[in-house]
Amino acid sequence: MNRQRSLRDKIDRVKKQLVELGHFRPGSLSEQYNVCGKAECRCKSTPPKKHGPYHQLSFSWKGRSKTKFVRREDVATVREQLRNYRRLRELVDEWIELELELTQLMLQEGG
């Protein structure tokens, strides 16, 4: 029974961390540099000085791939949301692992 109590306490801590997590989003952020169509532009010089960086968020949701451009002033916020999403996944995995052990103990101990 002590192990069950310990597991329940750990599950409660995981749930608390989930509630306190903050905003999140899946995906990855990349920097893009582009070349324009103007013949005399700096992006066509040698060596080229491409336009950018432009930040792009890529993710899959409900089986569909999506990309969104992210404004420079929003990059820090998006990075935090991506970190929060990774933490969400870690916490959910931890919760599942704890629940698997707890439910197995409950079956073995009859309660």
C-alpha cells in the first residue's frame, strides 16, 4: 500500500505541473533565408547576402502538415511554447508510466 500511495503522490505532482505549464504548441522553428527576383539585388551578389532570417514554424496536427511564418517579435514566445509542448509530452509519458505501475499493483493487491 505504501508504494501505491507513493505512486499516487507522484501522479498528483505530475498533474500539478501539467496545470501550471502555460501555453504550448507542437512543432519546430527554423530560420529561412530567401533570394528575391530582382536582378541587381544584394541577394544575387557574390557572395550572396540573402534576405532574412525569416522564422517558420512547422508542425503536424490531425494528420496534416502545416507551416506558419512567425514574426521576429514573436520568436521568443513561440520558442517558449515549443519548450512547453516538449515538457507536456515528457509529463504525459511520466504519468502513463506511473499509472501502468500503479494499476498493476492495484490488480496484484486486489484494490
